[in-house]
Amino acid sequence: MGAEFFETGSKGAGSMSIRIIQEKLESYKARSLQEETNAVKEITQEIVLAALARSAFFKAAAFQGGTCLRILYGLERFSEDLDFVLQKPDPQFSFEAFLGPLRQEFEAYGYNLQIDDRSKPDVAVKKLFLKDHSIGKVLSLQFKRPRDFPLPIKVKVEIDTNPPVGSHFAQQYLDFPFPFAIIVQDPPSLFAGKCHALLCREYVKGRDWYDFVWYVSRKTPVNYALLSNALDQIGPWQGQGIQTGKEWLVAALEKKIRAIDWAGAKRDVERFVLPAQLPSLELWGTAFFLDRLEKLRTSL
């Protein structure tokens, strides 16, 4: 499937729907333009989740990734993308059935949304890009922006249609913009996915390591069966049949930790956290992450 574009309009949006978003935005108590932008983006992400829940998306799919940690499990950093995984592999999966519900939901809340479906039939990870430049014109914002470009919102939606086996799932509930249920990966499976990213991503993403600290601080166990299958499917251990465990993971992560430019990794995270979290980033360095790794080694 090539790129397809759809636009919603805000003409049908009621004042009540816009007020719901305004009240949600005010609850963030943003103290900077970046915080306010992050807040509106997160509100947009939750509306995406609500629209997908209305359309039975979660009968086949599950929420995962950093935004899942943020919205469902209380991770104290903002996140950019919405990541999903099919509960069972399906090479025929398409976003097409869910584009209509997305358009309708966003129209109701005052967005003029552009939906760009960039999914390709021969690629397992399907992608949508959601863009809006209008919601900032109907909200009362605290911080000044250019008059003709008040609040650009971009959200990437990805789903893995050929996931490694071994995930465990759970049902969770959200209340905004209305109560609804979604299916998510459980924390050990989420941690396994994060460990796979830490070991296999071709560049250093500081947000991965921020999440690693979060998991370790909560003594989250790792779903090693899922991690083993993921490593066998993609990355430098592909096809090797690696059977991971705690000692294997600790040794592999130690090599990564000793090779990272932690100043650069820290810069990647700074704009996604609130000012109260910034002092903790000053701890970032080889010694700090080796200490976190030891905590992982001695945990459950």
C-alpha cells in the first residue's frame, strides 16, 4: 500500500468536545512552551487510543512502547509515537478499516487531521502518520507561537504485524476522553522489548536508557522467552537461537553501557521530561548505569 492522505474537518466539533480537551490541557499545569506542546500531543495520542478502541482494534492488537509506559504505567517522560503489536502474526493486516473511526473521532474534537498511511505490503511494520495544525487555533494556549503555525502536532502510529512469539497481554482502562478498555503488553513483556531495543538499535536513544532505569527501579522482571525470540528474529543475534537469561542479559548490556556517549544520550531525553526530573539526568554516566545493571542482576 502506498501513501494515502485523508483529512478531517473541525466544522462539526462542538464546544463541549473542545472544552473537554481544554480542561485536560489545563490539568497538566504546563510551565513552558515545550511542556504545553508535549501535553497537547499526549492528549492527541489518547484520542487515537479511544478511536481505535471504538473500532475493535484491540481485539487483534496490543499497545506497547514508551507511550504505553507513560499513559498506562506512569512513566515520567513524554513520548512521541504510538507503538502496537499484533497479538498473533497476520501479514494481511491493514490500517484501512480503522481510518474512518480515526477521522470521525478527531473531527468531533476540533482537529483538522491529515492521515498519511505509509504502510507497504512487503514490510511487517505498518505505519500511519497523523498531522494537525488546527487544534491550537481552537484551544486557549498559555505560550505564544507563530500566528499562522500555532501548534503543529505529529503522531506516528506503528504496528508490528509479525511479532516474535512469547508476549503476555493484559486489559487496562483509560478515562479520557471517555472510559474505554485497551489491551497492552504486560510489564515483563514491555521490558523484554526495551532490552531488545537497547541491544539491537543501531543508534543510541537516550529515552531507551531512561526507560531502563524506570524498569529497574521497579524491579520489573524480564520476559526472557520473548527477548530470546525477538533476538532470534532481528538484530546481530538473528538466527543464532540465543537462550537468554539474567546473566546473559547483564553481560550484553554491560558491553553497551561501557561504549555509550552518555552526554549525547542525556540530550536526547531532556526535552521529554519535566524540570523536576532534570537533576536526575546529571547522574548519567558509565558508573551510574553499571550500578543500575547490578541492581537488575541482584533483583528477582
